[in-house]
Amino acid sequence: MRKRQKGFTLLQTVIGLAISGVLGTAIAAAIPMFMQLSPQQANKLGVEADLSFARYWINRDANAAESYTALTAPQYGRFTWRDFTGESTVSYNVTYSYDASSDSVIREERQDGVLQSSLPIARKILSQNDATFTWSPSTRRLTVALTATIEDAPGVGDHSRGATIVAALRPALEPTVSTPGEEPVPPPAPGSETYYISGEPTIIYGTLSSGSGSSLHDVDSVYYVVNSATVGGSKVVSWWAQGENMSAPATISQIEVRFTGKSNKQNVAMEFFVQDSDSGFPGVAASGFTFTQADTVVTHSFPLDPTALAYVNSLTERRVTLKVQGTTSAVFTLSSDQVLFIASP
């Protein structure tokens, strides 16, 4: 019997070489295409990863936050909250801003006023307006719209990817309801001291209708009532007052401000300014909200930011100087029931 020959015949070899040539030509032609598309694909993947990263951080911060304050460019806004789980209270302050040098949205975290981290959570944001932070005080929801630009290979052009993030803050504290001589509800942190307005407020815009500084001591439906004035086409009520001297605790690591009041008109935008230097009040409000319903009592709470807290601690008599301001398009009356300053160790 003849043994089977191993190897290829001449015909098989010729056919194999022909197929190899065709495949080699196709692969050689495709290599430039793959080289051109790979940067595009890499950029797309990078942008999509960044948008997912932004979604994670914004939702995480919102879910932890007690309050959110809208800020002016290049900053978008700031989350604040406190952590009572350790031996001492830790105050968190997370600010989102735009960095034009890196085309990025930056997340900056501070604990008790000390910088902990600063990182880009969304890159390839080519302008400040490619990221918008829209705050709804009535629903306690923040809507963030991001548009990132994908840098493609030369000749292909630029494309963009967008993401809309709707993040909810944790439920607001229950309204402050306290009778004279009793601690406010919810109670302050252990070791905290509660202080009140020390004297008569000074009205900046508006006319006093009724009440006095003592009206701001308790939630008792005895109001400090001011009618609005016309300022630059808007109707405004604005007054400022000092709190009592905070003699205790010896070391103050946080000061919470609580305001309880109502308006006889809806859509009155409230802002609160805290003096943070000898020169007076800053141009940006420390916190704010909007009366969405008329004649409905609302309690708004916020912590002092690190600058204001440091200034109060530097004073011989530690006092908070608070400016309250309401603005809308129609004539209105602002009725303030209580202002508290809660100092925590």
C-alpha cells in the first residue's frame, strides 16, 4: 500500500498564497482606518466614563446633604451637611466649580473647613455654560446638565455626549417648633448651645408693620413683620440683626442658623447673608430658599461656611450678624417668627 504523502500539493500552495495575498491586502488597507478610529473610540469611552463618574459623585453628595446653595461663576453650587457619627461633629462642605484651564467640572471637598480633595469629575467641558446646575428648593432636587465634547481624529470632526443628572437631597429637617423656654425641635447636637437675636433688627429695605426683636425668640406666632419696599423695580424686604454672645461651648466647630417665617405672597425668594469679615456682608448669599405658598410657615436651616465661622470665632464676643432678604415682583409682607443660632463643639 502506498503511504499518504504529508504536506501540500503545488495547487494547494498556490491557492493558499493567493488567499494570503488577498487577506494581507485587506488588512494593510484597514490598518490606517483602525489607527484613525482608535483615538475617537478612546475619547468616546473616556467621556462616557467621566459622565458616569459625575453622576456618581453628584448623587452621592446630594443624598448626604442637608442643604444646597447656588453660587456665581466660576462656581456652580455647594452642598453642606454634618456627620454626628464620630466622637465629634464633622462639617462637610462640597463645592462644584468650573476650571477653564483644564476644561473640567471640579469637585472640592472640605471637612471642618480643611481641604480634603479637589478632583475633576467631568472633563472635556469646553465652557462654563456646558454644565448647568438648576436647584429647586420646593422639591429639594438638583438637576445637572453636562455636555462633553469628544475630540475625534483629524478630519472626522467633533461630537458631543450629554448627561442629565437629577439628584435629590436627603429629607429636610422637621420644622422648628418650640415653646418659650424649651429646646428647639429637632434638638441640637449634644453639647451644643442655642442663642437668639440679641436686640432690635435694623431694617435696610421695607417698613416695620409690627413686632420687635423679642418676636424673633420663639415659635409662638408672634411675628416680626416688615412690608416690602421698591428697589430697582423689585419688591424687597431686608433687615439685619446680631445674635447673642456665644459664651459656650469653649470651642465652636459649627454654627447652624435656623429661620422660621412666612410671606403673604408666594414666590418670594429668600436669601441669608452672614458677616464674614470686618468689612461686612459678602456679595453671595450663604443660603436661600423660595416661599412656594403664601401664608405657610417654613423653617430653613443652614450651617455657617468656614470663612464666616472663622470670623465669628475670632471675635472677642462671638456673635453672628445675619442679614435676611426677601425679593419678588409683587408687593409683599415678610413675617419672621424665630431666628436661632446653634453653636456646636
